[in-house]
Amino acid sequence: MPNENPLLSPATLPYGLPDYTAIRPEHYLPAFQAAFAEHAREIANLTRVRSMPTFDNTLVPLEESGRLLGDVARTFYTVSSADATPDIQAIEEELAPLMSAHQDSIQLDAQLYWRIKTVHDQLDSLGLESEQRYLVERHYREMTHAGAALDDAAKQHLTALNQRLSTLTTSFEKNLLNDTNDLAVVFDSPAELDGLTEGELSAAAQAAADRGLDGKWVVTLTLFTGHPYLSSLTDRTSRKRILDASRARGSRGNEHDNRAVLLEIVRLRAERAALLGYDTHAAYITSDETAGSPEAVHDLLRRLAVPAARNAAKEQAALQAIVDAEPEPFTLEAHDWAFYTEKVRAAEYDLDRSALRPWFEAERVLQDGVFRAATDLYGVTFAERPDIPAYHPDARVFELHNADGSELGLFILDLYTRDTKRGGAWMNSIVSHSALRGTRPIVVNNLNVPKPAPGTPSLLTLDEVTTLFHEFGHALHGLFATVTYPHFAGTNVFRDFVEFPSQVNEMWIYWPEILDSYARHVDTDEPLPAEVVEKLHTSEAFNQGFATSEYLAASWIDQAWHSLTSAQATADIDVASFEAAALADIGLDNPAVPTRYSSTYFAHVFSGGYSAGYYSYIWSEVLDADTVEWFRENGGLTRDNGDRFRQRLLGVGGSKDPLEAYRDFRGRDADIRPLLERRGLVA
């Protein structure tokens, strides 16, 4: 009954935030079942209308449908990614095929497709507003892309494929989380962790205590291959242990091995693409992105790989020279790169990035950096709401208001790592803005910063500062998108455009008045010295050969798997050999520069939404670098600039073709040269 299940009753907290304190795991599946049934009734009522299809009797009720399901799903998936207890994991496994089947029942509904197609066929004569017209175009395109035009037998096969894929991607994520936790590296002595700061040692001791390993130190693994501690650990064996553990995830032959899972995912995605009329999964995915085709993606990646590999080789030679000058030289390996990079940085730029952490206290970075930049640029203000409970005690709730005092929405920050949280960093929405539904946004940012012992300040690395600004760029996109129809809400844009706003938001990290505001020593309040700031600027292109190569390597591995035809994907494939051949093909097979993600822990593409789309980061960075140039040419951090960016890009959500929105903002298409210069790839 609704009064027994808080998920089936109207939300009582501000902005429609679910009351997680009242929700128990056993509430989720019954709520999903009720929501599936309600959504099915809404679609049945829509398709039973006897009058000919119109925008008002087809598209509007379609947009109004599924509200309960969306609310329940966003409530659950927020928790399943950030606090995946065994009970939540079990629910997600049971739910995955049910959700897939329900989504297919809507997307493949023949009567619904006929109604939308009928409206689409009359589009030029209907006199619709631009958002309405684009809504028709997108629903028609997306249903066609999903397989709505197939015959019944093909639809049945497609539904079976989708359900199995949903189960497999859920298994991949569960295996990765469990193997990541299992492979956390245990150290017996702080001497093995020489080079870490007091706060980092405190976090490692706390992680050990949380696991019942008193008197030990535990280093948990990050999602990507490298680990922030590799740059400062002086013990080469300790560095190797951490990197080896990271690279072993999902490939050890234990119960968490992901190799068979990912091979089946690849095979079924290729089979599905063929069923839908595409040669490969990559062709299927890119056909409905701004890239348009895998060939366009491959052209960009190959164009960048040659200078990236060349620069990485030069960087490697410089590192090897330092090693060779030591009393006991050795051949530089992957676990040495970050450590000796810092030595080169210190030698060439007199800069020790690991020593900067006292200037990046987390609360100060948040309040006087991330929030202040948003206030200066967009006029929004922030007030913490400790009276509003989130889904976990570590998650903090902030209320935002516009410059005119009107309510904007809620922002939830979940900063710290824990064993129940998946790796990486991300943004998601719990509620999205829609004028049709009268809702205002609630967005969440998750990071995985090690949590220090109580009473110890959280000091961030420069990379973690960058991640915080980056994810808040996604949050701003979700908060600012002001649309009528839920289909276009928040970050519902093409996958290879979605990273653009988040990357642009990183520019404020070094903006003088913002940096001076947040980069203050935790003990003395002294600003980051001007000479250090100058060194940070002059060293921005430093190590970009490595950074670009490791990213491009992962992007190419994604493309290689998803460029297999159905016949090729059924072959007997050894995962490690396939990956090695792919990297050799693009010239990024340098053992000292490992791929940012290997296949067995590549969550973006095997359990997330980036399959055949990990290229999106560099694709979006073309727009980002060009936009940063525009801000600098037009006065930088001003309200006029912020208002223009908000209104013409962030504010339109998905209600406009993204490249058209970019041209509206910039006055032209993006130029790739600023990206090449930023990454030191200009010959």
C-alpha cells in the first residue's frame, strides 16, 4: 500500500527529495513493480486514443507519463552507485532485466511508434515551436534507433538481447566493486608508505581500521589504472604493489573475473547492432551522436595519437635520464613514471605538486573556489541545509538560489570513498527541471577522496581539485537546464557533448581571483605563492604526452572492442592479446604508459553509458578549449559572460541540437587548434 511504502507516496522534503531515512531496501522492488504497471497503463491510454495523432494528444501525454518510474529509478540508482550494500546489489541484479524489459515495451511499442511517426511525417505543417519540433524529431529518431520499426520476431530477439546485456553490465559493475575492495593493498608499516603526507597516512590507517585491520595501513584503489600515491611513494616495491593490484582487477580467475562477462557483452552488442542494421556497435552508437560515424572518431584519435606517443617518448627519455643518474639505476617501468615525473617537474619547473596539498583544504576549495566561481559567473548563491537528510551521512545538501532570490534547486555533495561506493567521480540527478511537470532540479556529485581520521582536515591533490570543479560543471548543467519537457532535462544531451560543460568549468581553477580565494594554506591562511602559480601555468603542458596517450589508449580499446562485427565478436578472443594488438595498431603500446583503463575494469564502457563513446572526452575538449579562448577574449569571469553561457548552452539542456547551440554561443564552429596547443600536440 502507498502509505506503507514511502516511494509510492508524494515526497515530503523540499524540492521533492526522497526521504531516504524512511526508505528500506525492501521498498524498492515493490515500488518498481507499481511504477512499471502505472507507466504501462499511461502508454496504453495514450495509444488507445481514437483521434488522429497530434502533438497535444501524443507527445504531451508521452512526456507526462512515467513520472513515478523516473522518481523511483533515480532514487534507487543514486544509492546503488554511491552506497551499494549487499542488499542493494542483490536488488540491482534482480531489477536489471526487469527494467530493460519495461524500457523495451515502451520504446518498441508499435502503436506508440505509429503515432509519433504520423506526427513526424507532418512536422513541416504543424507550426510547432522549436522545442516542440525538436521533441518530435528526437522521439522519432530514438525509437527508430532503438528498433521500433523492426518486425515482431526481431523485436522479441532484441528484447532478449537487451535483457541479457542489462544483467551482464550489472554483473560487470558488481565484480569490479568487489575485486577492487578485495585488492586494496595492505601495508604492515608506515615505512612502506614513506612519502605520503600525515593526512594520507591517517586515511590509510582509517581504511584499515574500518576493515578490522588495526595496526595496518590500507591503500584503496582508484577506478583508473594509476593511483595518486604513485607520485610520492619513495618505496619502489610499494608503488609496484599498488599498480599491479590496480591492473589485476577483474582478470585473476576468481569469482570476480570480468573477462567472460565483457566478451559476452561485446558479442551481444555486435549482434544487436547487426539486428538493427549496423555493421558494428560503434557504428550504431555514433550514428546518433555529434560524431556521426566511427570513422570520424577514428580519424581524430589517430590524428592525436602520433604526436601524443612522440611526446610521451620524449618524456620517458627525460625520466630515464634521472634514473640513470642514481646510484642504482634501473629501467623505468609504469609504476615509476609518476614518481620520477615529479622529480623532473621539480628539476625543470622547481615545482613539487605533492607539496601543494596544504593549500587545497577541501571545504575551502568547495566554498571559496567551486561555489564562488559559480556565484561570480552566474549569480547563484549556496546555503547548506543540514536539516535535509540525504542518502548517506557523508552526503551534504546545499540549497541554491538565483541572483534574483528565486529558488533554483538542491546540490548534494558526497566527497569521500567507501567500500560501498563505485570508483571514479560522477554527477547524477534525483529530480530534473521540467516546466511541464513543475519540478526543480536536485543534482548529486560523487567523488572518491580518502576520508581522514576525525579531526583531520581533508587536503586534496591538484587532480582532486580538478575533479571537483569538473563534476560541478556537470552539476551546473543539470541545475541550469530550463526546459519544458522532461525528455530534454538536465544533461540529457548527446553523449559526446555531455563532457563539454564540465570541462569548461575546470578553467576557473587557475583564474586569479578564484585561485587566490580558495588556495590558502590550511594552517597559516597564506595564499599559494605567486611564483608557484606561475610555475603551475608554465608547466601546464608538462607530461601531456603521458596524459594524452593513456587516455587515447583507453579510447582506442573501447573503439576496438566495439568495432568488431557480429561474426568477429563470436571468435575465441583472448582479452589481454586483443588489447595489446589494439594498442599496437594505434602506436600506443608503450609498457611504461599503461592505458588509463584496461578492459576488465573499464567501467565506463562495460557497465556505464560510454560504450563506443569514451572518445567523448577529447571530442568535447575541442569545444571546451575553444570556449576557454572565448572567455579569455571577452573578459573572463563576468556576469555577462556567465549569463550568455548559461542561456545559450547550459540552459537549453537537450532541447536543441548541441552543435547548433554551440554555434549560437560562439558564433561559429569550434576550432581544434586551442586543444592541440593546450596538450602540446602542435608540431
